[in-house]
Amino acid sequence: MIERQHVWLGPETASFDEPCEACLLLRESLAAESLLVHGTLRPDADVGFTTCRRGHRIVMHRIARPLVLH
Ligand SMILES: [Zn+2]
């Protein structure tokens, strides 16, 4: 079971639309467009949270510049 999903956003990316992986596992009961999760992350934020329409937690991470990877 998927507890949480993680989405990685590049330095210039403020939003994303991706399918929810947990919903993909249940997709026989869902229309394809309802799998998509739309999330936004402020340019100065390193991490953010959103949920899909079914309430699965999705964590958004800001990818820093390559030289400052931890
Ligand atoms: Zn979901």
C-alpha cells in the first residue's frame, strides 16, 4: 500500500499535473482524467503537500541546484 507519494519539481517549476499512483492501482473504477493531481509549489518553498481527489497524500519537493544536493 502506498502511504505517500513524492513528486520532484525543478527550480523553475511552480505546478504539476501527474496521475496519482495510488489511484492508478484502483483505476478500474475511475475515469482517466480523475487520476490527475494538480499541485502547486511556491517558488521559494522547498516542500509542499497536496492530496488527490481520493485523499492520497502527495509530497512535493523542490529540486535544488545540482551542486547543493544533500
Ligand atoms: Zn489518489
